Amino acid sequence: MRLSMVPIQFENTNSEIMARIVKAASRKYNCDVEIDFSNGVQKVVFTGDEEMKAYIAGEVLEIFEPKEADACSYQ
């Protein structure tokens, strides 16, 4: 007896999470970012004021910076 297998597509969920964070940060600056990493394509389209890109990137990077309180808890 042969079983039909359901195809499973593995995707990098880290990319999806990062895309959602960037999209949310861009909305705070009245901008939008369309990010699509599906099917091996890496498409990123920014819509909005170009000067806001630095602020959006800074805000996203700040999320992942270690905080002083975090450093104290590991000692």
C-alpha cells in the first residue's frame, strides 16, 4: 500500500518575523515595506519618505540591542 505524502515547504521563519517587525516599524513613520522571500525570490519594496529609512532601521536594530537591565540579569 502506498501512502500519498503531503508536500511540506520549509521556510525560514526568522525572515518572516523580521519582515513583520520592519513592516510595523515603517508604519509608525507613515511608510510601508513589502517583503516577499517566498519561492526563492527576495523582493523588498519600500514606499514612503526616503529619509525615514534610517529611522526605521534604527528602531528595528534597537529592538535587538542588549539592554542594561538584561546585562545585569546574567551576572
